[in-house]
Amino acid sequence: MNICFCVSSFPTVSQTFVTSQVLYAVRQGHKVTVACKTFDAEAPLSAEEKALLNDVRIVVWPPARPNLLQLFPRHLADRMAARLDRSAWRRQIDTDVVIAHFGYRGAAVARAQKGWKHRPPLVTVFHGRDVSVEYQRDRLARYRDLFSQGDLHVTVNAQFAERLVECGAPKARVETRHLGIPVTRYPYSAPKFDPPLRIFSLCRLVEKKGLKTAIEALALLHQRHPRIDWRYDIGGDGPLASELQGQVARTGLQDRVCFLGALPHPEALKRITDADVMLAPSCTAKDGDQEGIPVTLMEAMALGTPVCATRHSGIPELVTHHETGLLSDEHNAEELCQNILFLAQDPENATALASAARKKVERDYNEDLQNAEFLERCRTLPSATRAELASQMTAS
């Protein structure tokens, strides 16, 4: 199969799921093109991944706007740029199927292929803010053409699928397919719970990650149970770094909370493995931004680290309370504190949760199985689309 993946940037550390899917397709013998705005030839990849990437055709799309367009009024320049984008797409892309990651890229491809008689089928994968923020802004209005022209709209959790249908996507063309991780490459080890209790978060320091609530919960734990010795490490950077550091200082937890900054993926996985608790108190941001299902939770569950998360977006599809982890309501520091305390005081049950979590990820979030099923679904689209069109013509 000839596959074109359309993304904004490639490859990027924050979107390992895209890189994984691309390289899996190469390993399976498919002919692969990646159409992206920017290509990072220096991205941190393994030697095997770099070798596989040599077999991927890279197309920079959409092309940079010619300087000449700056001389025209904005509305006219935009129309001319759109025409150039369409021309470049149709000239450079010869494929059996287009897989666009994130709704924004899917909408761009739909515009480029509009009116193209022999266009390839278009599959768009929606991940997070491309649904949640756009839903709050104007009920996904920017995707109207995509909903009508796209052949398959895939969401990473069921809640997002419901929103797409609610806002006009044909229900028959909407599916939920969870992301996964390469589970066999994640060695399981049971949590040790040797003092101090090691708590870890790995994320961008942005509102939807809920770290303000995490710090509030740990302040409560410190006040109520001063004899419990714990340390909280936060891996990642972002715009809220100074604000969160100030919160830690005000609560007097400077000796217990450490901001590590951005971490290379191997070091991040080691930190997760060494932790006793993985903390992911995600919440809906003021602009509507939400998680899909955090990959870091899948990684922690695979590695054997008990997770404390929230009833947020698609997280309950991965974590079942008191079966494969612990959940609290968004912004609820009291509940989160109690869940951390449960793990600290009952290592035996915590270990049982970790074992069940590993089995859950092995069964339902195995990256190779997910990729194989997804690409097979994409392979069936051309014939399915032709059958649908034939049916419509017969009915009319």
C-alpha cells in the first residue's frame, strides 16, 4: 500500500505515536510519504529508526508563501496561497490513502483535495485540543468540509467521537481507536515502596496537566501525615514553570518537590520505573483543552508504577478506579490526597493494581496490534468508498 502521512512537524518527541506509526508502515513493506510543514533531520532517533526513515519520502507541504504575495491584499493573498497549496498537493502526492494526524491537518488536506475527481481516501486522526478547544470555540465549525469529504474520522477516545458526531460528522465514518505503546519493550517491575515514597509526574507544564492540584494534594498530605516521607519529582517544562515553583515555595515544600525540566525519553522511562506513584491529575483548561489519553499513563502502567489520575476525557477508558489505578475528580485535591495516601499505606494493594494495569495495557494498548488493525482498516477504505458512492448513485 502507498501511504501518505500528513502532519505539521516530523519527527517530534512529543508525537512519538506518529513516528511509530510511520516506521511500522515502513517495516511492513508499505511505500511511505510524509507531508509536513517542517522536517527535523536532527531529531533524537535510534540507529534503527534513522535507517528506516531513509526509506520515507519527505514532502514539505504546504509550500512556503512566495514573497510576492505580500504585495496583495490579505484576502486575495490567502486565496492565491490556497490555490498554490492545492496545486502542490496534487502535483506531489500520489498515494492509496492519506492519514492526517490532528484535525487541523485533515482540514487542510480536505481543502487541497476538494473537487479532485481522483482524490485518495482521507483518514483524519483527532488527538486532543483539535477536538476539545475547537468544540468550545465554535463546535468544530472549521471541520465542516472535512466531515463531508473525509472518508474516516478516528478519535483516540470515545468522548471525542461523540463530539464529532454531535457537530455534524457522519456517524458511520467516525471510529474510536486507542493509541498504544510497544509494550514488549517495557519491562515490568513491581513497585518497591521503600522510603521515601517516590512520586513522579511527566508532562508539559500547562494548565490541562493539573499540577496545581497535585501540589495542593501533597500539601494536604504533608500537613495531615507528617511522618510519611515522600519526594515529588516533576519532569517537563512549559509556561507554568514559574507559577508552579512559586506555589511550591508558598506551601513550604521546596525540600520535597523538584522540577527536573525536560528529560530525554530513556531517562524519563527510568524515572517512571523508579517511582512508586505516577501522578497525572489532568483537567479541562479554561480554553477547553483536554487530554486524549496520556501516553505517559500507558507507559507507567506497562512498567509497573501505580497511577493516580483523574476522571478526565478518555482517561477512564484506560484506568478503572481500584482495578488498574486510582481516579479522582478534576481539581479535587482532597480526593487526590486520599488516593496517594492509599498507595502509601497499602503497598500490597498497590502492587495488585500495578499488575492488573500491566495486563490491561498488554491486552488493549499494544502499539503493534493497534497499528496493524488501523492500517488494515485504512487499506479497506478505497473499495468501501467506491461501494458507498455506487450505492448513493443507485439510490438517486
